[in-house]
Amino acid sequence: MRRLIWPSVALALVIAYPLLFSTPFQQRLGALILLYAIAASAWNIVGGYAGQVSVGHVVFFGCGAYASMAAYSHFALPPLVGIPAGIIVSVLIAAVIGVPTLRLSGHYFSMATIAVAELVRLIVTNTEFLGAAVGLSGPTVPRTMLDLSFTSALPYYYLFLSVLLITLGITWWMANSRMGFYLRAIRDSERAARSLGAPASRTKLYAFMLSAGLTSVAGALYAMMFGFVDPESGLGILISVKMLIMAALGGAGLLFGPLVGAAILVPLEEISNNLLGGKGAGLTFVVYGAIIVLIARFQPGGILTLIKRLWARGGKTPEPTVAAGATHAP
Amino acid sequence: MRFKHILVLLSAAAMSIALAGAAPAQDKTVKIGAIYPLSGNAASAGVHGKAAIETAIDIINNAHPELGNLPLAKNAGLAGLGGAKVEAIFADNQGSPAVGQNQALRLITEEKVVALNGAYQSGITLTTSAISEKYGIPYVAGESVAASLTERGFKWFFRVTPIASDFAKIYLEFLKDMKAGGQKIDNIALVHENTEYGTSVASVITGMFKDNGLSIAQDISYSANTTDVQSQVLQLKDKKPDVVIMISYTSDAILYAKTMQALDYKPPLMMADNAGFSDPSLIKTAGKLVQGVFNRSSFSIGPPGSPTFLINEMYKKRSGDDLDDTAARMMQGFFVLCDAIDRAGSTAPDKIQAALKATDLKPDQLIMGYKGVKFDDKGQNILASGLVIQLQDGENYVPVWPKDKAKTAPVLPYKGW
Amino acid sequence: MSSILVQVIVGGLLLGAVYALFSSGLTLIWGMMNIVNFAHGDFVMLGMYVAFVVWTLLGAGPFLGAPVAALVLATLGIIVYFGLIRSVMKGPMLAQILGTFGLALLLRYSVFWGFGANFMTLPENLVGGTFDVLGIRIQASRLLAGVVALLVTLGLHLLLTRTSLGSKMLAVAEDSTAAQLMGIRPDTMQAIAWAIAAGATGIAGALIATFFYIAPTVGETLAIVAFVTVSLGGFGSVPGALVAGLLIGVIESVSAYWIGAVYKDIVVYSLFLCFLWFRPQGLMGKS
């Protein structure tokens, strides 16, 4: 029973956050943290748990974003339709490119994912139906609540929180299932896992497809909140990198790693931009870059592993930690 | 226990969020938000725009009787608000629509600005003005030319600059005039970059030319920030068009200038649609390679002693470069906004909106060469206009068309280097 | 018509040589230390700025600019190695991506802060102009870059395969524990490898500055080209990077001319993907 106290307190605080920090800006910041946490957590499934570092995940993000904006622009449907549509498209893409690409090892896999994402971005930039370079817009004035175009960030916050909890729930369920067991084996040594009979290719593919579907949900939610998507903001490589570094900074392969990473990086970017951006000397990024370098230098396993170590040293039962890929024991 | 750790972290994050949202102390100045690209690929334009707006603030807040009929120059501060000073709060949009929107929200809800100015890139102007529309805050855009911006039925969005179709018309009339003077213009090639700016301007030009009997023989679309343009220049060299119209940002413009020289290609007539070819960086680095290129502008520095000349001197002290058309348009947008606030006599959004709607500035009250500033009910300035300028010596652009605004006659054929 | 095609191909080869030039450093460290360096493009950018400073202060061209850039970058490389790389090397690939991404931002915007956002160039005639060879126009500056690319590739290859330093570096790359047992210090070897790679990148930047524009954001544009070149060539293979670079340069130029500029990248990426799918170790990488 005691084990549930801390989680409950944490959850209560997260739920109460927008009521405690209630300026529009703070609420929006909270919503953004959750949104990026969803994307990073989705990435975590294939990048952290399965150990396949995809640097092209934005292609799935873009699926969801474009699906929701296209549903509105071309069919006058509420952008919400983009969620199931995006999931279908992204899972299909993941299945199609996953088969040949997951055979590649380590860095070659990462490069192939970058190539796929850039290829899709270039194709979309030249496709009129998807807005080409100009992009697609959502409803500027919401028609019904189903359009999910709110002025206040509060509804977004709770919507994203629910989706994040679902994403984390799916991740947790997967990690504790047989699939999760296989993934850990594969991540540690694929050859050994295969020799012991683990269906490595199939498992990696399923993880890839699952991750793709969830990432596209994040993309659709993003498009609904910002009301606009173009090739740079929906399929740009920077988004892939952001997903990745949030998971890495917090702790890849850990359930809450991406959330921690998002909770640090998103406010960090905002604060440095607010304080320094207006001066026009690029200092925002000097500070932001320096902090990331410091964290990578001193805590390559992610912040969460640091916290775990500190608590472990504080006399609590030390949890078995395995570099930056530890899954939690239930 | 894991959750404890997360708790610690989330509290730290929460504290930093509280910091992020800290609202500054109130004072008697009128605060205006300015969202521009101050980092990333378009930073050159944003940084010049910042210097331009700071010059404008200097003019407004201090007495400058030497600047003639320019509104707000004569007195110090805004007379309509008892001499209150104006302050611009700059925010970097980092070239991203999402960041732009976040900053717009921060400026409106935290910094409590009374109006917004921005955002250079049309896609970002789109998303940032969507926020100001939701909050009922006036937004004045001085330089974004995408047509869609005034087609949204917005009530709080006002655009001072001419738009792509205005420029297409200018090019059309100019080329027809050149044809009447004996210049061949039958084969026209459009070279445009592949992002939102290049594609929309190119399609407007193509449409308008087609409707008026001129056809685009070659449409060369390329990816912005490319590493190499040799093949594109060779395509031009192969087809030998009579007119080449370039729609590029600075980086690509520099590449084209150098590559054309390297491959010894000179079109008989070369036109550029502002952006890269107006950037002082281009003129400094490659101006001597593109002598004779035509451009569009609504701004010219004017004779020594004229208000625009004096303003340029003030701007040069801040930025080190002469005022280019883009920065001048940003400055003009800012002036129009402040003039409206002054006439409103209040910082209440609806009063500013009403004052903007009633704007009726005459040409001698502007730094730009527009016919005036008057907004239609879509928020577009219907008196916006432009003229054709030419980089005749590789260092300065001079107005060459229409005849009544020209300083010298157009020099043809294109000289290059 | 066919003389234009020859021009396109020659242009593509020269372009490709440039790609190879600034990718050789990247493949060296990628192969030797298995490091993903997201800051590579910004190292090239720094080389360009060093050349610019050398020209501004001393009026000298790349014959002085390139060696100075090599020294400056090599020094920076050593600092970066001891300051960051050594720690993230021990971590997973993610930590390397994280660290070098942060480094890229730091370098890029420090230069932005110091030099401003304006685009700059070296004067046109710094390395002689353009000359005609049988009707084909060749820019002296690009030709020089191409020649240097060949020299650098040859130099690095010989260094790795024919010198004792090279074999020590390869030993560490192969198995650093075994190398240690043989008296080789992995740390020193890796720092040297990093410095050499950074130096080569500095030379690349200094030469590219003679015909390209100089801006803090150049790194973004060049980095991805380098990544594709290096993986196509095979991580760790310097000759592979040369061949891959030339191939990509020619394919890019010919596609841009025949099909259209917007499609050139689509062609390159598609071919790249197909190639990887069928030959996962790249052109000349280890299986």
C-alpha cells in the first residue's frame, strides 16, 4: 500500500498543475511538455526498449499531423479523424520500411531512418494535395468542440495527459509482456537472443509499428493545437532529434525517462528563449546547447538514472541498473 | 522508489515554469510585441528588422522635427497618450511556427503587449496572428506577402505591405514597357526556391502572366539552402531564356550569383523578387557579380537631407548597413501601428483596432514609396505599391521604373560582372 | 547538348570531391571510435570562419588559411575530445547524439554571437578565376578543393595503413583492451584520431570557403550530406567516402539537370536507401 503513496502524490500534482500554475502561458507550457512527452515516449518503445535508434521518427509524427489537417482541409471533417487515419498510415509505413530497414545494424539503421524521413519530406513538399511547401491549416474558428481548437491550453493539457497515460500504460504493458522480454534480450545481444529462439525480426517490427502508431497520435495532437503543419514543422529532422534527445536526456528505456526529459528540455528552451532570444545574438542556443553538453557529459545515461543512483546511495534498496536501458522491476 | 525521484524533478521543473512565466513590473510605456527570426536561416532579415524598429522607436520617443510630416516624429513620445513612450519587446521565432505561437502567447498574456508586429516568414505570421485573433489583440504585418494571410476573415489582422499579386502586376507592366522599348521578353524563366515563399510567389506570377499573354517557358524549382546550383544554371544556359526571374533567399542568391559567373552565363534581363537579392549581405558579397539585376522595392533612400535619407543615417549607425526594402517595410509597419495607437488615444485593443481601420496616411507621411496606407475590410493596405529598382553599379539599387518615380533609366542588357 | 552534359558531369565530380573532402574526417572517427558526431557540419563551418579571419587579418588565401584552420580545428578537436567525447563514448549511441547535438548548437551560435547573422564570402579571385578546358568551364577554387580531397584521402589512408601510428589507432579501434595489453594507450590514440579528423575537416572548411558562402548555419546544410556520404561509403572507410562522395555528386548533378532540382535529393535518398537495403555495410565498409 505504501508503494502507492508516491505515485499517487505525483499523479495528483500533475493533474493539479494547470490549476496551480494557471497563467495561460504556464498552462500552455505544461501542455507542450506533455505533448512532447507523448512523442518521446512513443519513440522510447523502439529507441529505448528495443535499442533501435531511429532518427527518422518524424515521418510518423508527420503522418498524424498531415492526416488531421488534410481531413479538415479537403474533407471538412474534424481534425480528430486524423488520429485513426494517421495511425493506419504510419503503421503501414512502419511495416513496409521496417522489414528491410530493421535488418540493418546500429548506425546504418539510424542513417536509413533519416533517409526515409527526408525522402517523405521531399515528396510531401512537392505534393499539392498535402499543401506542398505552403502546408495545411486547420480550423481558425472552431465549428464544434470536436474540432479541438481551443483558446485556452487547459483542455489540451488534460487531453494530452490522458493520451500520455495511455501511452505509458501501453509501454508498461508491453515491457512486462513476452514481447518486452524478447526486446530486452535483443537489446542486450541480438545474436544470442536469436540463438535462443527469440523471434527477433518479428518482435522488432512489432515494436516499430507500435511506436509508429503512437508517434502519429502525437503528431495529430500537435497539428490540432497549432492549427498548421508544413514540411518543416511536421516532417523536419529537428523533430526526430528532439524526440530522441528528450528520451535520452531523461533516460531511454525507462518508463518515465521521456517525461523527465521533456519536463527539463521544454521549459529550458522556453526560458532561454524568453530571457535571451529577444536580444538577437543567438545566446538562447549557446546556453541551451551548453546545458545539453553538460548533461550528456556528466550523465550519459540520462537524468533519471542519476536520480536512481542518488536514491540508491541514500540507503534504499538499490535497483538493478543496466547502463541507459534499464527497465524497472515491477 | 522511482516516483519520488520524479516528484523531485517535477518540482524543479515546476519552479522553472514559475520563473518562465514571471510577469515584469508595470510602467507607463506602451508595449508592443515584435516577433521576428533572430536565429536560424532568416536571422539576417530579423536582425536588420530589429535595428529598423529600434530606429523607429528612437524617432517616436524623441523629438525629430527634421523628419517633416512623418507622424510621431515631431514630438517626443505619443502625443495622443500624453507623451507616453513606446517600447518594443522582441521575441525570436527561431524560424518555427510553433515557437512563434508560443512567443505570441507569452507576449500577449505575460508581457501584456497592446499589439503585435511580425513575423517575416508568412507561415509564422499565419500562426502568430491566429493567436492574436483569438485574444483580440491587433496585429500589424509589415512584410509577409502570402495572399492567404488576408483571406481568413480575421478582424484584428492588418497588412501594410503589397502582396505577391501586386508585385506580379509590377513585373508584368515593367516587362511590357521594356518590350515596347525593343527588348525581347517572349521566353521567361522562373527560378524559385521550394518553400512557402518561393512557391506562392512563383504561382502568382505564373497565373498573372498567363492571364495577360505572357507565358513562363521554364519553371525551375529548387530546394532552399541547397549545396549546389550548377545544374540549374546549366539548364538556363541551355534554354537561353530572354528573362530570368529569381525568387530566392540570400544563401541561394549568393550561390546563383557565383555559379552564373563561373559558368559564364548572363541572361539578357534578370529580375529578382526582393528577399535574397535585397539583403545587404548579398550586395556586399556578390553585388559586383550581378550588376544590372532588377528588383522590386517600395523604398528608396532619397536625396541627402530628405527624411528617408536622415532615417537611413540613423539606421546605419545601429546596423552598419543601408536600409533595405525588407527592413524598411518592417519599420513602416511599426510606424503605422504606433500612429494608430496615437490616434486611438488609448491602449484598449478595440480602440486601436478602430483607429487602424480608420488609417488614412498620405505618401508624404510614409517612409515607403506607397501611395498611402488605407485598409480594406480584409485588413489589406489597398494603397500599397512598389517600383522597380536596379543594381546598376553593383553597390546601390536605384529606382528605374515607373518613369515618374525613376532616378535614372534602366540599363540593358544585364551586365553581370 | 552533350557538351552541357559533360559540363554537368564534370561539375558533379568536382562537387562530389568536395563532399568527400569534408566527409573524410567524419568517417575516420565514425569508423575508429564508433562515434556519431552531429556537430560535424559545424566543424566545417568553423574551418570556413578561420579561413575568413585569416583573409581579413592577413589578406592570405587558403594556402595559409587551410593549415591554420587545420591547427585550430585540431586543437578544438582535442579539447572536445577530453571535454565531452571521452565520457559519451562510454555511453550508448544516444548519449553521443545528445552530446554532439548540444555541441553543434553551442558552436553554431557562439559563431553567430561573435560574427553575426550576415552571410559572408571570400573574394572571387582569391584562388584564380574560372578557366576553359575544351569548352568545359572549371573553377580553379573547386579544382583545388578536388585535388586536396584526393590528397587528404590518400594521406589519411596511408596514415592508417602504412604508419605505426595508424596501426596503433586501428588496433585501438579493433579492440581497445587488447591494445592496452600491448602497451598502446587508447585514450591517446583516440584523442589523436579525433584531432586528425578535426584537422582534416578544418582544411575542408577553409577550401570550401573559397567558393561557397560563409554563415553560421552552413553546418546544418552540410551535415546531412556528410552523413549520407559516410554511410554510403561505409563507416570508417576513407577511400569509401571518396568514392561515395564522387558518386553522390554526379548523381545529384545529373538528376538535377535531367529531372529537376527538387528531385535530385529524392533520387539520391532513394538510391541510398535501396543500396543500404541490399548492401548493409556500404560500398567499402566492413561486413
